[in-house]
Amino acid sequence: MSEIEELRAMVEALAGRVRALEDQVEITQLVAQYGPAVDSGSAEAAAALWTEDGRFDAVPQLRMRGRADIVAMVNGGHQSLIRNGCGHVLTVPHVVVDGDEATGRSYALNIRWDAEDDRFWVARVSANTWRWVRTAAGWRVAERVNANLDGTPEHRAMLAPRESGAPVHPVEERYGHE
Amino acid sequence: MSEIEELRAMVEALAGRVRALEDQVEITQLVAQYGPAVDSGSAEAAAALWTEDGRFDAVPQLRMRGRADIVAMVNGGHQSLIRNGCGHVLTVPHVVVDGDEATGRSYALNIRWDAEDDRFWVARVSANTWRWVRTAAGWRVAERVNANLDGTPEHRAMLAPRESGAPVHPVEERYGHE
Amino acid sequence: MSEIEELRAMVEALAGRVRALEDQVEITQLVAQYGPAVDSGSAEAAAALWTEDGRFDAVPQLRMRGRADIVAMVNGGHQSLIRNGCGHVLTVPHVVVDGDEATGRSYALNIRWDAEDDRFWVARVSANTWRWVRTAAGWRVAERVNANLDGTPEHRAMLAPRESGAPVHPVEERYGHE
């Protein structure tokens, strides 16, 4: 290999590592936009974090399919939450990228204002599983499941490291989704 | 273009992407230092996260201008909080970098120890907006606004995605800042 | 220096910056796995985040040495927590990398389900200090100390920026560890 070919190979290897870092940062930043979007009532911005046909299961009560369902959620029942005062506080997920797909695990806290007591109360601490896909416009959420850590075995099992070939969202079987 | 010129162009493009990643990581790490600094009573370390003339608005009660004001806050009213026991838990912000400036949105939780009940209580969940600037010493906070998510419409509006040209901190108008 | 030597120097400098970014992301992702591992009861996965002889002090009650101690903790007293419902919510640490070692500061929240009140309560907000080491298998935890922010001066001091040469875990002296 000539000196210049060798150098080119080094640059190409480096470019692959940079892309892997970009994937991590982009996915983390995608997730960082969810809370601010819904807590400001920005329904379209929240929905735009998903793919057109993206899925969002808030177990067990809400099963959203496609961006219109997410817009409807933010403009619907969610309004009373934000008028009262609330924070949807998500943690940075553990992300595993596999080509143009990625999966992840994290927490979501739903904390609500209690004007009478001049303090907040923690309504939900949820296990979250994610599936993201790389699109022409960048990474988007293909699937998110959010399930309360209330002792239900299937909910905490969502947080386990995913074995190769295992389904992303074991909780779905419990609720008969698809 | 010669082979070596082509390779140089590849390296320069890659360097730009690496710098963009460094900006993200540096800003995230800057924010990650705020809580530990104030909760350990490290007043100078907290102030050093800002530019010399940086601004920090804890809406509506506190309006800090410059590092000396931040030092005074940590060494002042903040002391009773940390002697009692508390955590200023900040989330990873959504960051938008534009050259040598950046803006962001995130949450800050103020959680306080209740020795009698042997548990913590959540005093505040706040919307945060940030403006950072690149200085010779690295990224620093130029402006932070922190406002409780208590149902006040202007506070939750702080978390909305910023439209191009929109002010970073709409809440400031409400409080007549500058 | 020839044109190609100059270019090679640029690529090598860039490779160093990419490695620094990878260190940050890998350590952050290591920490992001702790909560999901323990809250799903994945004892081996939790222990594997540490080095073989890694240390984990949950001040003051629990002093774990080596992976077997961590496995025993998850399979032991921790079980009643997860059967009841709980979230171990960790923040992104401030990380300082120094060659093949790194140190960090962060928070850990321990939030527990109260089925009767249909809400969570915050049992602990802890100061965390970390020491990580680069191993052949990637970054691992060499030492973690977790101490409640209950007003104890030594606990909040753990969150202070570490001076060069200062011990990572001043709290250990208080408890006479090693």
C-alpha cells in the first residue's frame, strides 16, 4: 500500500468512528427534545420526533400510531397537565446502534405541580424502551414504550439488557399489541 | 484535484464534524457541573461556568448579573439549602450550536431533604433556557433563565423549540428584564 | 515537512480528539446502564459494569468489593425494592479523563412506588463520585461512592471539583474505608 493509500484508509476508519459518535449524540439530542416539546404544548414538534408511522405506547391506557395520534395526545388530555404545571423529565438512554437502526432503554419521570402544597409530586417513574431509525432527515423514533415502574414484572423487564434477537418490547405481548 | 488535495479536503470536513461533536460534549459537560458546584457550596466554581458578565435569572425572585452575583447567591441564601440537604438535578439540554453561540432548553429539579419524614420532597421543577458562548477558555454560560413549571404559560413557553430569530428568553419580557 | 507528512500529523491529531470524545460517550453510556440493570434485577449485567475487583460504597450501610458483592446486593435486599416498584435514576456525570483513568461526579435518585397513594416518593438523592479505568473490554467502574445529600457536610463535599492530587472519595475517610 502506498503512503497515500495508507493515509486514506486511516481517514476512512476515523470517519466511521465519527459517524458512530454522531449517531450517539443525535439520538440523545432527539430524546432531549421530547420533554420540552410536550411540556410547552408543541404538539407538531413532539410528533416530528417520530417517523410518520411511528408508534408510542403509554402502557396500558394509550396506544398511538403515527404522528397524528401524538398530536392528538398533546392537544388533548395532556393540556390539563401543562395548564396545572408539570415536567416530563427523561434520562439519557443507553443506546445500541446497529446500522440504520438503534434500540435503547431509559427512564421518564412525570412530575406535577401541587399549588396548594407549593411543591411537586412524582406521578410516574416509567421504564422506557426505544427503537430509532435513521431517515433522510436524521434519526427518528420508530417505537417508544413507556410503562410505570409500579412493581409489574413485565415493566421492569423492559429495562433488562436486550439479548441478541430478543424482542425490543416484551411488554407488548402482555397487552396484546399487534 | 490531486489525490492529496482530495484527501486533505476529506480531513478538513472530518475536522468540522469533530468540532461539532466537541461543542455538544463540552456544553453538556459545562451544564453537568452546575449542580455539583452549588450543592457542594463551591461558589467560585459555580460562577466560573458563566462568562464574566454572564446573566442568571431565577424567575421571579433572583436576577444575577456577573460572576460576583452568582458567588453571592451560593454563599448567601443557598447555604441554608445545602446545610439542610438538597440536590439541584439538571437534565441534559437540547443544544443548538450556531457558530460561536449556542442556545438550549432543559429542566432543573430542586429536591430537598426532609429529615423528619426520612425522604426528599420536590420543591421545584423548572424550565431552563440557556445561551452559551465560545470563549478562549472554552464554552461558558452567557445567560440562563430558570422558571418554575407551575402552570404559568410564559414559563412552559420557554421550552418550545425556538423559531429562527425568536428571542431566547421570552419570559424576560414578562418580568421586564432589561 | 512534506505535504503528506503534514496531512498525516493532522489525521493523528484528529484521531486523538475522536478518542477523547469516545471516552466521554463510553463512560456516559456505562453509567446509563446502571439504573436499567438493577431495576430489572439483572445482577450479572450490573456487576459487569465494574472491574473484577471494583468497589461500590453505598454509604454508610453497604460496602461492596468485587463483582460478587454487587451480584449479591442485586439478588438480595434490592429484590424487595423492585418488587414494590422503584427507579434508580442517575444523572450524566461530569467526567474528567486522565489517560486510562477517569473521575466523575453526579447524582443518583432512588424513587419508590407507593401503591396506596398512586404516586412515587423520593427516598434518596445522593452525591456520587466515580473512578473509571480503561480495560481491554472498554471503560469499567473501579470505584463508586453513593452518599445521601441529607445535610452531612462530607457527603456534599464529594460533589466539589476535585483539586489536582486530591483524593477522589474524601467521604471514605469518614467511614474509615481502607
